[in-house]
Amino acid sequence: MTQDSTFYRQVADRLNQCRGALALTGAGISVESGIPDFRSEGGLWSRFDPMEYGHIESFRRNPAKIWQMLLEMDDLLSRAAPNPAHYALAELEKRDRIHSIITQNVDSLHQRAGSAQVIEYHGHGRDFRCDRCQQTYGREGLVLQPLPPRCSCGGPLRPNFVFFGEGIPPEAHQNAMDAARGCDLMLVVGTSGTVAPASFLPGIAKEHGAYIVEINLARTEITRQIADLSIHEPAGLALPRVVTALVELN
């Protein structure tokens, strides 16, 4: 469904007035890049039980088994490319309308689109680290077979993102909390706001006086409880239209 252009002008006007806007992005922004939401039909968790394949203790018990899923995920991420929503957020940063992005995604598509200030709340898949000695290896040129790929110390390698059962990287968590408390507008894009602790960030921003703009295909708890304005259409349509409205205002 296409929103009335008034919505885009309203968001653009708010962005023009605010001093410290940021974006919080989830799986929905990358669906248009060919990465299904893990929890959706066709997503990884529809075929791999998340507690069996996504938990750190499962990895440590049988890393070769978990790497069967990680190989599929690695291939999915390697084939994905930024879509118009990623480029629109990069343009808003370039125009100094948003100061940073907090992303729950591990696909690095924001950086590939040109965004510089990205807080990767759940880590990323650009490199791997040894689960035993913590030595890191860049993904490029790394041979993943035989499974599991191993460090020179013999320990199994794992992607540098957060498994279930692990905490959020402390620096990312602190930076995200500081950004949420300090913003006066938050764009909440492609996330249902159900996965803690990232789900707390819009509420924290709201409690500190931020205006909340939600862009999501479906109605969510954010729509019902937190958002000041909701646009229910693909981010790849909505965000470029916000940029266009901003250009027209200026």
C-alpha cells in the first residue's frame, strides 16, 4: 500500500527540525535484498530449529553440525546487495539528517550502501573468530571446508555475530543505549520490536522525548504502543520517498 505523500513530507519536516536523529533497523529492511527474515516462512528458522542450531551451546557441542546452517547463511549474505532503503539511509546520513544507525542485522549492507556510523548490535559476518583462543580471520579468502573450519590452534571458527545464549557486545550495547537516550527522532525500520534487548531501544528513545517513526509492512506492538507515525509499506519504497520529500523541502 502506498501512503499519502503527506506522510513523507511529515517525516522529512521532522528530520529537518531535529538535532540528533537515528535509525534502528531489523530484518525487514534486508528482505528486499534477498535475505528472508529468519522467522518468516522460508527463513532459516523455518528449516533449522533456532535452539538447536542457533544457540552457542549447540555450536560448542557439535560445531560441524551447526556449520551446515552457517554455510547456508554465509552464502545468503555473500549474494545479497544493498537495496534502495539502505541507500536512502546512507543519503540521510550524508545530508546530516541522521547521525547513526543501530542495526540488528549482521549483513553489513548499511556499510556497503555508504553509511559510516553503524552500531552492529548483533555483530557481523565480515570476519570469524576462534571460539577457543579468539584469534580473528577475515572472511575474504577463508576456506570454510572441511567443517568446521578451524583456527591454527585447532579450535572451531565461528562468525563474529551473537548466538542465542550470548550477550550483546558491551561496546555495541552501550553505544546503542547512549544513542537511543540522546536522539530526538528514531526511525524504526523493518523490525517488529519483539527481540530483546534491541526491542527496548524504541521505548527508551520515547521515554527520553524522541519522536518515533515506524516503517514496517505490518502493524506491530511499536505501531500500537510507541510510534508517533507509522508507514506500512516496504522500506525500499518509503525511505527513498522520505529523501525526495526532504530534497523538496530544502
